[in-house]
Amino acid sequence: MTIKNLDTVKHAAGTPDSDQPWKELGLKEDEYARIREILGRRPTGAELAMYSVMWSEHCSYKSSKVHLRQFGEKAPANDAMLVGIGENAGVVDVGQGYAVTFKVESHNHPSYIEPYQGAATGVGGIVRDILAMGARPVAVVDPLRFGAADHPDTKRVLPGVVAGVGGYGNCLGLPNIGGEVVFDPCYQGNPLVNAGCIGVMRHEDIHLAQASGPGNKVILYGARTGGDGIGGVSVLASETFESTGPAKRPAVQVGDPFQEKLLIECTLEIFAEKLVAGIQDLGGAGLSCATSELASAGSGGMRVELDTVPLRDATLSPEEILMSESQERMCAVVEPQHVERFMEICEKWDVIATVIGEVTEGERLEIFWHGEQIVDVPPRSVAHDGPVYERPYARPEWQDALQADDANKLPRPATAAELREQVLALVSSPNQASKAWITDQYDRFVQGNTVLAQPEDAGMVRIDENTNLGVAMATDGNGRYAKLDPYTGAQLALAEAYRNVAASGATPLAISDCLNFGSPEDPAVMWQFAEATRGLADGCLQLGTPVTGGNVSLYNQTGETAIHPTPVVAVLGVIDDVTRRTPIAFAEEGQLLYLLGDTREEFGGSAWSQVVHNHLGGLPPAVDLDREKLLGEILISASRDGMIDAAHDLSDGGLIQAVTESCLRGGHGARLVVPDGLDAFTFLLSESAGRAIVAVPRSEELRFTDMCGARGLPVTRIGVVDGDEVEVQGEFSIPLPELRTAHEATIPALLA
């Protein structure tokens, strides 16, 4: 069958001078020239489509690869690592024959354009990444960042994003156990919608994305391919928004969580019967990605009959089919003898499945359209050997002035009454206020295995009902700290997530990251990225927590204005018995309150400087990762041995923020005493790292303090759980009802 105007391989070889829309597809002139060099001719339209999406910033990591190599070069020795960087998600051994896979990714740009579907399909995509590793997804998390809380566009974006995250995750029956919500004007035109997922499997059930075994069939199953998401995130996330809004608006993907739920159960049954030799989800770059990555990672080539792909829109061109990022689709490599049973399971779950090709002896990815060859490429050149840029980077000229603008010199409250007023302003500010309006829209306890969820320091789920084995996850990242010092800011994000996991009683094992930055074509942004990556790699080496995988999101800026550098770090931990977990709530009168760690005058990038003075300047808190490791060991040991009833890390907002959250969570007040050597202001509002507050039963006081002393961790008794107010002796008191109103009323009022 000959199709009129079809750009075949033969036609391309005979028409070397035909004009092609390489620039409109986001390719640079030298990239287009390199494609021609690889192929020895001009690309066909279908080949050009594949290279354009696969060589996009979002898919190829062409500006970040040279820096990301540090995660491998500096990786700490870790016996728990089973699968590392390079697969759909990392996998770690958590004991008892269980493996856990986890990852965080971004869906930032689509969520600005279409908040509900952008966020929903971000959840769907990360869930399929976890599923593709052979695991059952068991929980999701959602680190979110928006513009100013009172800006009109925030009221457009935030409710849609939250509804998308909740709507998709709730329909899948996955508990949302953690994440963050941060407001800052720098995210006004570039909200950050990061989504994470945790999955559980047995060691022997790990699956990889590869197509090996000539004659094995390539099966596309799941939803039909449509026009939604053509170019999608692969193109959209690879360019800067203009000040008037995004210039290119490829159709944002449309998600169907009920279809995804069927796909999950169908895939898990297929895994249980060991019917697949390789598998890949279809996310960014769609079929272009799935076919080229499977073939590239395998031992042979692949032939695909593109006209057999089930379509929702019969008018789609071959190029559009290859670029479509329609959701709820998977691609499996299946041995011929297993194809019939594979199809039976798909039919049982009402999942469309079609053999679209097979693995070949050769080393080429060949794609045909009604018998005509439209793609003939080395798959590795598409999937893995794209451009690698060593972008110029330089410390920005304004960095010295920013750091010299010391927040420690800002005017401080002159009276106890003024200090009380500033504390109330802090705990009621959008970033420190209760996020219950948001998190109450998520089902946090579906499946019945959630042990801890927001607003706890870390989310925790039980993965074995007989032994109570569990895993915990926390995500953190402070763009204000990273703006002041990207190297230190990245390590502070790592340290806080590590501390949060340890505070819950779990032992930190490994990390995933989502690195959100502005345009890589700006040397100042690339310096921020290089420094943050170096800081994270150095920090992981020191803490012994390897990077198992993650995501880079660049071009998060509007015109010339970039977001704050925002490295988000997700730390995964394991706990042998979830019944020994540590909550944040001060739940019993008489519990003794102890401050662990050293408190210094550190206010650079602090919540106080932002809320009271609208100021960003100075240096962020110092990082001592050896201290973080020691603090973590103490918190884990104390939790396991029943020495503490509650623990809360100290970070944004300092001690008073942690005390407020713990008191309101438990429904009990606290009487605090300012320790010798500290003034009340520094005691309450400093954001020194490496600290936590714990509630100790009186019967365990001596054992706990002796352990801290023997290990060399500073420990200071600062008060007691008591009454129905938070009292700072000699300074002020705030009744819990007043504190609760201040803390809980802000977000509903802003978003009403």
C-alpha cells in the first residue's frame, strides 16, 4: 500500500534538501545537523519527531548530565541498593525479602497551563514508573510550590492542582502520605508540581526496561492513543515561559484514573505469572521513548508496525502517534508462547492489548506505516546518546551582595508583647499555617496500612501485616536557603528530609531527587545547578544515602525571572516494627520536653525574616552532616527502645513552629523555659539545623539523657507538656484556641 505524501526512509534518502520544521520542534541547528550525520541522510518526518522529543531537555538531560554523573562517581557503598540510576526508578532492599522502589518527578509546566490534568497525569506517570519496576504502588507524596498565597493566579492554579493530585490518587486507592506546600512570589508563573510514589515487591519480582530475545513480541496495552499530550511535557518542559505566558502550549495529557487502576491490576497479574521479558511505561515522549529505550537497553533491534496502534483519533499522523503522551499506556516485551495468556489477562481486566511489533536480530529500530518504512535508526542514538552540553556557568554578580545583606541584623522584637505578636504572625503565615484544607482532600488512610501521614514529619506505611515491617518517606527543599547558597541549600534539603525520617523512628536508606531550576542557558542558573548537585552528591556520600534516581526540571522561569533554585530531596527509610514509630503529637500531660542539638543566631532565609521583614539575604544555617547522622541515630534508638513518646524536627519557623504543631496535634499545651545562654527570640525562632524536640516520659528521662551524653549529643531540658496554652516563662503565653485559630484559619480564608 502506497500512501500519498508519506515521508518514507526511501523518500528521505532521495530528497536531501527538503525543508524540515526542526526549529519549530525545539531542535538546535547543530542538533539537526548531528541527526543527519547519524543517519547519513535527512531524517523522515517520523524520525524528526522522535529525535525532537527524545533530545528535549526533559527527556535527554542534555544540560544536566555532566553534573549528574557525580551521583554515580560519589555514590556511597550501600548493600541495600538493588537497582540504581538509569531505570524507571531505583530499588532498595528493606529486609525480609522485600524490595522497595521509589521516585520523585516533576509535572511543573503542564500544571501551570492546565492545573487539574497537569497534576493528575503527574501522579499517573510516576505511579506507572513504579509499576514498571514490577512493584505494587502503595503510597504517593506531593511536594508543591505556588506563587504568592494572595495572588489571583494562585487561586486558579492551587485548587486545580490539589484536586488533580487528590482526584487521581484517591481514585487509584493510593494513600497520599506526605509532601509539602510552599508559597513564594518566585513561583508565580512557574508552580512546581512534583509527585512521588513508593512501590513494594519481592526481590525476585524486579523488572527492567529492555527488549531482548529475537522473535519476542512487542505489545502495547492500556488506553488508546489520542491527540492529547502531543509533544506534551517533553517539549513543554524544555523551554522558558514568556512574561505574557507560555508561547507553546502543546495539549496537556488527559488522565483517566479508573483506566490506570485496571492497568495496574492487569500488569500485576501479568507479573505474577511471569509473562514479560521487559516492560516500559509510556510517559514523556510516549511511543518514541518506549520503543527506543526498550530496544536500546536490549540485545537486538525492534520492528514496529505503527498502523496497528489503537487510536482514539483516526486522523492522527505517524508523527503525532509517536509524539503523543496519552496516559495509561504500557509497552511489554513478551515471549511468543506467553502472548495468548498475556492477552487473556488483558481481556479479563478490560484492557486493550495489541501486538505492534517484535524484537529483531539487528541493531536498528525500524518502524513501518502500512508497510512503508518511516523510521530506521540506531535506537541508542535516540534514547541514550543525545546531546551533552557543558553549559557555561558562573557565580552571579549579585550573590555577594545577597549574602552580605545579613538577616541577623534585622530589627528584632523589643518587648515580650512584640515577640508574641511576631510568633502569631509566623504560625499563621501561609507557609507555616496548617495545610489541612489541602491534605484533607487526599485519602491518607486507604488500604489500611498508613501509619503516619501529614502533618507528621514523615509519611509511613506498613508493608508486611505479619511482621509490621514498614517504610517511611519525607520530602524537603527550601528554595530560599538555596538562593542564598545553592551548595548548602541542597545539603539542608537532604539533612531535613533525613532528619524527618529519623524523627519518625525509621532508618534512612536512600534518596530520590527532583531538581527544579530556571533556564540552563543562563550561566547564573547553571552555577546554581552545578553547586546544588555538588552539594547533594557530597552530602549523600557523607550520610551514606545513595541517589537511586530522580528528575531534573529546567526552564522554570518567566522571561528573565527564574524561580529560586529548588532541589527537592525525598529520603526513604525502613522501620522493623511500625508500632514503634514516633509521632509529633505531645499527647500526655507531664511529658518532659528536651531540645537536641545546638541553637545559634541563624536567620538567613528564615521564616521570621520572610514573614516579619519580607527579607531574603545573608547566609543559610550551617550544615553539620556528622551531627545530623548522630541526631538520627539517637532519634532512631530512642524510638526503638521506648525512650521518647514524640519527636519533631526543627526547621522552617524554628522551635516555636515545631512546638505549635506538636501541641495542636496532641491537644495539650507546653510550658517552656529559655535555656541559659540564649535569648527568647533566638531560642524560639532560630532555624539552626541538626536539631529536634522530643517528649520524654519521666520514667525514661535518665536513660535518655545518659544516652545523649554518652554519644556526645547536646541535650537541654526546655519544658514540660502541661495545660492548655503555650507559655514561654517570663515572656508570654498563648492559649491553644487562639493558637489553633491563627494556625488553621489562613489557608481556607485565602482560598475561599
